[in-house]
Amino acid sequence: MKQNGGIKMGIIERYYLYREDGTEDIKVIKYEDNTNEVYSLTGAHFSDDKKIMTDSELKHFKDVHGLLYEQELGLQANLFEYL
């Protein structure tokens, strides 16, 4: 568990955010306290090893950079089949 000011925080989940082409771009480790460790796998978004973001900051980052959850990749592929 991660320590934050003496309070132990457990990991809720780990997941990736993807580019439209399916490339893993961001690794996210989500903690219980509205804290996310965000790692750029490609170095395209920031130069530090990781950034700490709240849930709302991460959602904004995801939207600004056009990143997708894994389940959104499949949905998007299905939409394009019908165009």
C-alpha cells in the first residue's frame, strides 16, 4: 500500500488508456482516495516518470488527448463498420 501523510491507501485498479489506433499510451494506477498515478508509456504527454492526478483531472486529460479506455476501442471499431 502507498503511504500518504501516514494514511494507507489501497490500489483499486490498474488499467491503460489507448490511442485511437490501439496503442497503449498511458498506464493508470488508481487508489482509494481519488488519487491516480499516471505514467506516460510513450513519453508524448509529459517528461516526468509519472504525474499524480485526481479523478476529474484524469478525465480531463483523457478527453483533451483523445485517449480511450480498452472497452471504448471495441465500441469505436463497431461504429466504423457501419459507416
